[in-house]
Amino acid sequence: MADTHVLFVEDDDVIREATQLALERVGFTVTAVADGLAGLAAFRSREPDIALLDVMVPELDGVSLCRRIRDESMVPVVMVSARADSIDVVLGLEAGADDYVTKPFDGAVLVARIRAVLRRFDHARAVAAGGAEEGEPGLLRFGDLEVDTEGMEVRRDGEPVPLTPTEMRLLLEFSAAPGTVLSRDRLLERVWDYGWGGDTRVVDVHVQRLRGKIGQRRIETVRGFGYKLRG
């Protein structure tokens, strides 16, 4: 990941410069800009390996910028929010972000979160290019839903369903154990690489996004325990 290119959109000069230095210190290449329109222009000029977007930036806010990026690319997106309880966190995830961090953040923690997102994305891309993992079945069917684990494709009623890499990994976890209740903590560990714990809202929002694509009743909520895929 030494050649990783990060697009960082942040209007606070001190945070932007300090974060850029922290990321460059571990070998990342960073394009840092101060507003959303500049971020969109930078994205279109040179697509990064990952985008780090502050929610509250001028010209084009981070959530709107995330939506614009999602219209054009599946590149991983991490939102930055000033408050852990901000509604902006949920809005960012619903816009298609893969993860989020809250201010103030430690540089080492931010690097770890970026690397975790990139590992998930690279794994999904590698499976798509090279076929299923050893022992993994090629085609799974759940009612009107087909999950092709070799081609990394999903179809509903024969029509393709576009999923982000994070949504695909989430569906693969459910597909590997249909009818089994998966806790939010387990999904955080397996899909988001949070062996040390994390905010379960990221799971809830992505489950909702996934339901919107594969059918609201396909994933059942088991209150107090987690979620399960209907067989």
C-alpha cells in the first residue's frame, strides 16, 4: 500500500496539513484540497485509491460529494465527522461511504482504518479477478436472489444488482450462513476488519442499503441479536 493515493477533502488548514503529513509519513501519496468542488475536480483528474471526505466542507458538502463519486466510481470512501453522534455519519453511510472516522482522530488510528478499508476493497477486487476462494461454492440461490461468488455478481429476478465492495462482502457473509443469526460485532469483525470493536451503526446502515437492493424482507432483523439471511 506504499503507493496508495488518498484524496483528502478538509477545509480546516491545520487538520488538512497535519493529516496530509501523517499519511505521507507512512508512504501514502496525498492530494489535499479545501472544498468539495475542488475535491470533485481532483477526483475526476486522477481517481484515487481511496477518498477521505470531511462532511462539513464549503462549495459541495462531503455527503453530496460522496454521492457524486458513487455515481461515477466504486472507489472506497471514508467520511470524517466532527461528532460521533452526528446525523451526518448516517447520511454519509447512506450516500455510499464505506466507513467513517470522527474528529479529533489519532493519525495512527486513521491510517489503520484506511488500510482496513483498502484490504477489504483489494480482497473483493482480487476475488472478482481470480474467482472464488478455495471451498467456496460458485452460485448460491435464495428465492429470487442469485449470488455468484466466482464472478462476484448478484442478480435478482435475473437482473443484475450493483453492489459496492462493502455491500458485496456483507452479502457474502450472510450467504455463507443462511438462516444463521450474525451479530453486529461479528459483522464488524468480518466485513469491516474491526477485531477491536467499532460503531455498530455502520452495520445497520449498510444492511439497510443492502435490503434496498436485494429486497427488504431478504435480511431479517432478530431483535437483540443481529441479522440473518432468509434462505
